[in-house]
Amino acid sequence: MHVGIWSPIRRKGFTIRTPLAFTSLLASFANRRGVCVSEKRARTCVPGSQYKRIVRLMHARSTARMTTREGHPECIFCKIIRGELPSYNIYSDETCVAFLDLFPATAGHTLLVPRAHHELIDTMSPDQVAALFARVPDLGKAVKSVAGAVSYNLLVNNGREAGQVVPHVHIHIIPRKPGDGLIRHPGGGPRLDPESAEPLVRALKQKLAHGSAN
């Protein structure tokens, strides 16, 4: 943006002064959205209702870009990644960060978090998910060794109803020891019978064949 270089946008009888770069971008964006906007000598005339709509769309795109590159402005984990909040960081690379959970279930309880802001794991691409989980073996071994554990739970709470508290994808690595007092998986209900299983299998196969997002 060319700070200090301003041009007028005339709208409903009065003039709004905006930076030249924004004026040019507004005209270009408006034309792509099917709104006729003339740009000559950095002067753009946009009807009021169209102006508001275009600015809203541009703001939405700008926010989406910021969310992808810099994280969500109010997300606790994004603030940790940006260094705005303190954390007990144990690992960091271009894809993800790992830090100790502030409210650990057991000593060494670690969170593995992607740098890109995604609220749910199913909004991530397969490559992003693969890159995130690729860090699990080494992290898991280190956490287990340092904590003196014999195993660990790998847990993703995917959505509020599943127990997700922070709306940013994260993997819990929870070291486990005999007699640690943590609740184990409660087990299943009654044995699955063919009458219940077969319709589910058909429906799931059909969904996957046509793309799970559809």
C-alpha cells in the first residue's frame, strides 16, 4: 500500500479518501465480482450499496489470508505460535509446534499443534495432516522417555461435542504409567451385529467413494 498517496472514491454525493493502492485493488476486485467500476487516474465511482458489499468481501478475503498465514487473531494457540503468549515450547519447525499442556493429565503431557489455524482436523488437507502426524513418533518417544512412562495416549478431540476446548487442531500426547489413575477407554457397548453394521458399511463406502466433503 502506498501510504500517503490518497485518491477520492465518490459515493452518494460525498467523497471518501482512500490510498491509491486500495482504490486500484477495489476496482479490480469489483470488476471480478461483476460490479462495473471505472478507474481513471485513481478515481473510482462506486454506488453505496455496492461499495459496502465489495469492502465486506475484501475484508473477508483479507481475514482469510491472515488466518492462513498468521493464524486467528483471538486463538490462544495462534497467539502462542506468534510469541504473544508464553509457553513451555519443546519443539518447533515450519509446520508445527509442540509445548507442554498447562493443565497436564500426567507429567509430560504435550500438545502438538499445526502452525496454520484449523478448527477441525477435517478442514486440513491430507498433506497437512500427514505432516502434523509425522512428528508424533519422535515426540512420543521423547515424551515417554523423559516422563519415565511405558506408553502414551494419542488423542484428538475434534469438535466441541468431542471435548475440544481450544478451537485449533491439536494432538494430545499423554504419557501413561501403571496405576496413574487416569480413566482408560471405557470400552464399547453391545457387540455389533450384522443388521447394524452392514447399512453403516454401505453408507460409509458410498460417502468415501463420492468424497467425504460432499
